[in-house]
Amino acid sequence: MEQNKNYENMKFCQSCGMPLTEEGQLGTNADGSRNQDYCSYCWKEGAFTWPQATMEQMIDHCAPMMAQSGFTQEEARQRMRQWFPTLKRWAGEGRQA
């Protein structure tokens, strides 16, 4: 990722990994409140916007956007395959023994 940013204290969407830097990027719960774990692209009105998505489909969807940060799409996919299983939505998926 970009070199001069401090990612250690940032919040990320627990589905797609998007940095959550502004209130308006947060998804909404069924009661209209902001969800602190998911972005507005992944979570709307208390549910996933793409509920049938697999982790690999989400990686394929996100790779072109991450590639805009200076990675090739394949580098982006490799990084996401390592990172996504640590996100709440994908916890435990994709881990190799």
C-alpha cells in the first residue's frame, strides 16, 4: 500500500478491506444507524449487499481498485488472499494448512 500512510490505526471494512476514514463510508444497520464494521458498499440496511459472494469473488472484485494503489492485480490478489481470512466476514476461509 502507499508507503507514507499509517495503516496500523486505521479501520477497514470487514468484508472488502476498504479503509474506513469517514463516517459516510460506513454501512447502515436495519435501524438506520451506522455499522462500524462494514462499508456502505458491502452493508446496507442491516444486510450484506452481495450476500452470495465468496471470498474469492470479493477478491476478484476488489483487485482492480487495490491495483490503483501501485500493485499489479496479481499482487493485490495475493495480498488479499492472505489478509481477507482475518476479516470478520471471511474469518477462517482460504487458510492453507
